[in-house]
Amino acid sequence: MSSAIRKTRSFSLDPEVLSEVERTKGNASASERVNHLLKYALEMESKADLFEEAARFFAAVPDEREERRAFQRAAVRSWARA
């Protein structure tokens, strides 16, 4: 784990969640296991948000060939500016 300074906070966990953390923690502490799981969940949530954003973006792509090409050219130009 990282050597960053940690803050102590208190959260309530369902007994089933706590039992699963204890069962799966291996040699790590329960706190380290919970931190790992939370970081993973936050990363997965971020990826899901990006996937949804991409799906909304590409859902707006016109079906007609000429419009689609214009859309693609505009997208390439906007990426070139980034």
C-alpha cells in the first residue's frame, strides 16, 4: 500500500460485508482490504461513467453516410485541438 498519511474515519458496515472483508483479506489488515476494495470500486464507477458518456456520444452519430463523414471529420478536428 502507499505510504501516504491516512485519516481515521468511522463507517458502519453490514455484518455480511465485514464478514466477507475478513474472509478475503489474506495477510493484509481489514483496513487495507477495505481501502483496496473502495479504490477498485471507485475506478470501476469512473470507467462505467466514461462508457456511458461514450455510448451517449456515439448514439448521436447520424445514420446517413454523408452526415456520418462530416461528424467524423468534426470529431477528428476537435481531437486535434485537445
